[in-house]
Amino acid sequence: MQNITLITGSTLGGAEYVGDHLSDLMTQENIPVDVINEGEINDVLDARILLLITSTHGAGDYPENLAPLMEQLEKNAPDLSNLKFAVIAIGDSSYDTFCGAGRAAESLLTGLGAQSLAPMLEIDILEHPLPEEPAEAWLSQHKQAFCE
Ligand SMILES: Cc1cc2nc3c(=O)[nH]c(=O)nc-3n(C[C@H](O)[C@H](O)[C@H](O)COP(=O)(O)O)c2cc1C
């Protein structure tokens, strides 16, 4: 089974917690996963399956621990056609830039040729104060795609 690279973008810890939670669930099911909280471009270039879990900060911006990686991807524009990916976006629907970081990441990865494994999950923190719950349901629905 291919290793899953799980990269988080988080400022206040929520998205990171969701990443740890999904990683624990995958580990329990013997799905190999590496969690990375300060992603670098080589983490993406070396990955075959990427699960990106990011909140949104500023005005639709990437969290600080994810922004450098995404800037490098934009600048270097590597060919990611060997990469399969999915994005979990966490945001607050009171912002008109709701889930802006997750949406930008999905669009960037697709533009670089990466293949989507599952539709992006957008979690509204106002509706789901425990974002790990919808994330867990999404994983259960789509985990087969990560294991092929
Ligand atoms: C200063 C600030 C700016 C934010 N800007 C946005 C935004 O533009 N769009 C959005 O959907 N959510 C926005 N949020 C909401 C966060 O994405 C949300 O609270 C999320 O759960 C934080 O996740 P984290 O704990 O992983 O940082 C913002 C939150 C803060 C504190």
C-alpha cells in the first residue's frame, strides 16, 4: 500500500488536531501515513498520495506553516502528474473568503497536474465546532480511494 503524506496548515491548532485524528484512524487500519506540520516542497515531490488539511487565515490566506510550501509550488510549478491528492478545508462561513486556503490549494494542485482522489471537504466551524467529526465521516466514505 502506498504511503499517505498528510500535510497540515494550521494557526490555532484545529486543522493540526484533525490531521492527528485522521492519522490515528488510518494507523489503526494499517494504512501507512506520515503527518507533516511544516511541509516543504520535497515532501510534495516525494509523495504519491497527499492529504492536505488546511484552515484559512487572514483574508482567505494559507496559515503561516503552509504558506511557504504553497508559494514554492506556485513559483517552481513542478509537474505533479504522478501525485494523487485530496483536500480538507476548514473555515468559518462568516468570512466571504470561506475556506479560501483549501480552495486555492485544490486549484493549485489540479493546475500542476495532480489527480484528485476525492471531492474537497469544506468544514464550516460554525456548523461543526468539532471539525474532526465531519472529517472522520469523509475519510470513512473515501478511504478506499487512498488505498488503491
Ligand atoms: C484572524 C482570522 C482570520 C480568519 N480568516 C478566515 C477566512 O478568511 N476564511 C475562513 O473560511 N475562515 C477564516 N478564519 C477561521 C479559521 O479558519 C477557523 O477558525 C479555523 O477553525 C482555524 O483553524 P486552525 O485552528 O487550524 O488555525 C479566520 C480566523 C481568524 C482567527
